Amino acid sequence: MSMRHVSRVFWLSVLCSTSLLTAVPAALAQPMLVPLPPAPENYTPEHVPSATVAPAAPGAFDALTVPATHRLLPGKIVFSMLVTPDLARAERFYGGLFGWGFRPVGDGRTPRVEITLGTQPVGMMVAHKLDDPKRDVPFWMPFLSTSDTATVARVTKQHGGKTIFGPKPIAGLGQAVIVSDPQHGLYAALSAQSGDPADHDTDPTLNGWSWATLLSPDPRAAAGYYQLLFNYRIVASPEADSPQHYMLTAQDKERASINTLPPGIEPRDRARWVQFVEVNDSASLADRAQKLGGRVIVPTHVDRDGAQIAVLADPDGAVFGVIETQKDMLEGALPR
């Protein structure tokens, strides 16, 4: 499945001109974009966990895969986390918008819930009080699959980033680390104890996460950093209007993109990830989001590749996107 339809910068200027951003040449194959150290010793791009996956214990997350795949797909986005001040309000909004289910997890000291789409865990919500409501904004954060969370933490620090959490086990999920990359983009890396959900050459899962893009003040450097850690194949956009756009590919699948911040945005502004949910009617979904208390940042529009996309915010300001993939695009991208 091709996801080049979300590689445009049409909506970036609108998104980046809001206060939300400051809260928290020809196509090239496999360029080394910045000077990077050798790959870590004993690093393996895929790893087969040995742990036996059991049903979730009380307070633990459900396993990502049942039955377990026992196979990791480094670089694939497999989970997501929303940091928000009001769990109940977030549940009402996202449950009404996407039909997601929610289940309390943890020991109760930090309120958090597991997000499910049917029987599949797709993310979590964590309650966090905003210290400065005028500056701090709730946010979604992707979990990228890795076989080595310790290396993610160490290499991130070597390149000027920070470790926010871990590496530590998250009961039911596996070993995780949350980091701020060298450009302050927050993300998590996860080594799932059950393995990652398998890829399928079928339509994207309706109401599930289907894409992510990193908005970066220096996309070239950002691509080099993520390439080092997740062994991505990097392809630069050949389009004249988006010279600072890169596709990140792993296991012969396009996993995410990196886009430059548009003109007029100060270099001090921080990178941030934006994730997209697959929907079957983006216009109706955007209308429903507003009725549920959210707002439209970039209205639904047709990308030049034919997809319908919109960028939204929930009632507390967390940004996410919706994408309506056209069937002919999918058929054109499937292996022949």
C-alpha cells in the first residue's frame, strides 16, 4: 500500500501556525543523510522474543498479538499513546468518533486506560495535569517497534536527545522506552513481548492507525537519526514543491514520512509526530468530531494523489489526522 498521498505540505502551514505545534534533489535510495556512527554491536534488525504470552493479568495491557507472532518488525508503528488531562472526556470523544473501547490498566497511581479496536489493543491514554494550560497541550505519541530499547536510549543521548522513561517493562506489552529525539520530537520504542501485528496487503483497518508523519525543522538530519536506529530505507521526494520530504520504508513497507516545517516557522520550534486514523468518510468524520467537542485544524480536502485527508484536534487540543484511502490507490500499490 502506498502512502505518498499524505506526503504533501498543504496542511503543514496551517497546523504549524497554531500554538499546538509548540506544546510538547531526485529520489535517492538509502542515502546516509548525516554522519553517523557504525551500527551498535550485536544489533539485530529482527528479534524473536522467547517470552510466552499469557492472558493479560489484572492491571496489565493485553498482548499486541494473539496468538503471538514472536516476530518484530523494526520501524513499524505498532501502538500509540495519548497524554491528556481528562481521561473521561477523551474516552467520550474518541469512543464516539471511532468506536474505540477502553479498559483501565495499571496500579491506579497514574490513571491510564488501554484503547482497543475490537479485540486489538491499539494504544493507551495516560492522565497528566497541564502545568501551564496556555503552553502545554495534550499530544499523541507513536510507538515504533524495535528489538533493542537500550540502544534507542543510548544512541538518542549520543545524538543530543533525552530519555524520558525507561527502558522499562510495561506489563503485558513488553519493554519500552520513551525518548525526545535530537529535535525534541517525542516518541516511544517498543519491543513487544508477543511480537508485532503482521502486515497484510489488504485495505487498511477502518478506525485504526494507518500512517504517521514527523514535522521537523531539519528533515534530513531527522531521517538520518531514525535510519540509524530502525534501519529504514530512506527515499527523498523528487517533487519540486517538497524538497525536504522523506519516506521511511522497512520490510518493503512505507512506514512513515518526515516533512519540513513550512516557511515562516522559527527553527526553535520543535519536531512533532502526527498520526492518522483510517476512515471511510473523512468529511462526515470531521463534522462528527466538531459535534463531539473537537475542532478542525485543516478541513477535509483531496490530496493530489486522490486521498481525502483532514487534520483535527480533540476537545483538549491533541492533534491527529484522518485519512480516507481511495480503493484505486490501494489496487495500484499492491504487489503484482
